[in-house]
Amino acid sequence: MKHIQGSFITGSVTVRVEGLRPELFFQQCTNKGIAVWNITKKSDDVCTGNIKLQDVSGLRKLKRGTNYKLTFTKKRGIPFLTGKFFRKKELVLALSLSILLIFCLSNIIWDVRITNVPKDLEKKISEQLDEYGIRRGSWTFTLDSPSDVQQRLMNDIPELLWIGVQQKGTTYVLEGVEKTIVEEEEEHVDGPRNLIATKKGVIEKMYVSKGQPKVRVNDYVSKGDVLVSGKLPLSDEEAAETDDDEEDKEKKHELTKAEGEVIAKTWYETDVTVPLKASTELLTGERKTKYHLKIGSFQLPIWGFGDSNYKNIHRDNTVKDLYFFKWKLPLNLKETIISEKKQKAKERSVEEAVDIGIKQAKKELQLKLGPEAKIKSENILQQSTENGKVKLILYMVAEEDIVRQEPIDQGD
């Protein structure tokens, strides 16, 4: 009976054959490779039997040129059940709309959970997510991937040491770790201390809250010079109470933690090279968006048909997971943004190259010194042009805090 296995899936029909000796017709079917089973003789000129749906066309060809009359009486199998189901349009429409509604609801964000962070930081993260469009009611396939959201949060919220972003079905789950600022040990010296210079410079401003200043405005200092001492001399009354020995009096001081800010003018020499010819890629603003349903390596276009007429293009691809309830479907929504780009070659003048070089050098020095420092002026020490490049050696003046804490050795 192997020849009739799977007939329910492919479909089968019952054939009524009328004519002289109808069993001979079924014999001819068997000879032609058409499987027939459950053959029943109803009368001398009537026989019935079952055949596969796929053999109906072959049966009709075999019937031509004979005097037999064929009638299909019963139909069985999935193809006929499916056809019967799809003829009920109201039921098909209701089922399709239900599946579509469930699919849509399964791809909407219904909850955003933020855990393991203080309330004020949680509020800040929530506001930032709202700016990204991640809120209740948002379509999941219009949002950035969790890894991109994680990176953006790390860049936009400096208070975060780490944050994990996961999409669990219709819920976005975020777990963060707040950054704990630990000052460097040298910046917080316990016990008596001096403030010393970290580099050479000319004092511009001084703000001393504790300690005895050892320098004044406009003084030149070198690296390691004491700017503010934590050794305070005794008052006259206190000195009078001490031993009369002058050497003893010199050794007796009141020790304290020197505190203050010393702003000095500092100098830096730097070199920078700028090419006279530059080539940049610019997006014109013209773009086209395409959407595909992606199943493995197969992609079915569903929106944005046709090719773009752009000569040079920049392509951004984003693949979004699709869900049915909490289960991730084995298909994805792929969004492709095709933008027009143009190569722009620009030839700079020497003056423009010099201006770009100065800005670049100031930016690099500012990053090195930190945001609190101020770059006051710059001078060109040397300028040369060779091999299509402008080389500059710059002398730059900055204002910055040059204070470093140093403990006082109380054994001295």
C-alpha cells in the first residue's frame, strides 16, 4: 500500500466508471502507472475506485477514445479542505485580521523596565529613551538595535558606568550600573600637605583657602616648586611659649592641608601637517527606502520597488526581528536606506591650510589639557610647503591649574 501513502496530504478522489466491463478500465489505469485502490464493483457495468488527485489529468487522457463514462463522486484530502475553507470568505477574513492584529500587537513595545539604578538616574535614562523613540506603543522594527541603544546611552549619559539593553518580546529591559567617581590617590593626600607645581609657568591667578602662599602673581615657577605650603608659622604668643632656643623655634610650625588653585600661563610647542588637496564624501539628501521580508538568505521585497538612479550610493541596512506573542519568528524585516553621495575634491589655499592646522592643533592640545584649561594664543614659529602639504610648528600659550598635592614629611 506504499503507493497510496500520503494521499490525504496530496488529495484523492473516488471515480465511478460506467460502461462495458468497467474493471478493464481500471486495469488500463494500472498499466499506465496510475495507482487505483478500493476498487468496488457496484453492478455489471459500474465500478468505483480511488485515485490520487494528481492522476486526474492522466485518467481523463486515458478515457479519450473509449466508451466509458467517468464521474467523480467523493473528494478527500487537504487540498479540498483548504479550498472549502477559503470559499468561506468571512471566516478567512476574520482569521487573517486576527493573525494580523496579533502580529502587530506582538511587535509593539508594551513596557520599558529600568533596574539597578537610582531614581534620578532612572528618570534621566527614561527621558533619553523617549528622545530615541523608545516608549510604550512604539513599533519595535522602527527602533535602533539594543546594542546601538546601549552605545548611545553610554555616550549621552556620563553618569553610567555600564548599561545592558535587552528586548524580551514586547518589553525593553535595561539594567545599569552607576559610575562611581574615584579620585586619584595623589589628588587626595590625607594629612598635612603642600601644593606644588606640575610644570613650569608664570602665575596668573591664585586662590588659596588654606596654607601659606610661597609665590605671587607674575612669579615664574618650575616643576616641583612649592606654591602653597602646609607649614604655618606660629603666632608671636605661641612662639613666646616655646623654648627660647632659636633653632627650636624655627622647627616649630603648625601643619595643615594646603588647599587652593593656582592658575599659570604655560607654553607648548607643537607641529601639524595639512594637505592642500582634500577629497570628501557628501550626502546630497536624496534617498530611497526599501523594505524586505528576510527568511534566511531569501529576501522578499515588500516596499520601495525599482532601482535608484544615483551614480554613487551609500547604503545603510538594518535588520529587525519580528515576534508572534513572545516567540521570535524565523523571518526578519530588513530596512535599506539608499542615499545619494557625491565625491567632492577641494583644493585648499595655503591660508586655508594654515587656518585648519591651527584649529586642529588647538583641538588636540585642549583634549590633552582638559576642559578646564584655556588656550589664550598661538604663534607660528615655522611654516613650510612641500609635496602638496603645509607643515606648521606652533607656539601656543595656555592658562591652566598647575597644582599637585604633596604630603609633608613630618619627620623633617
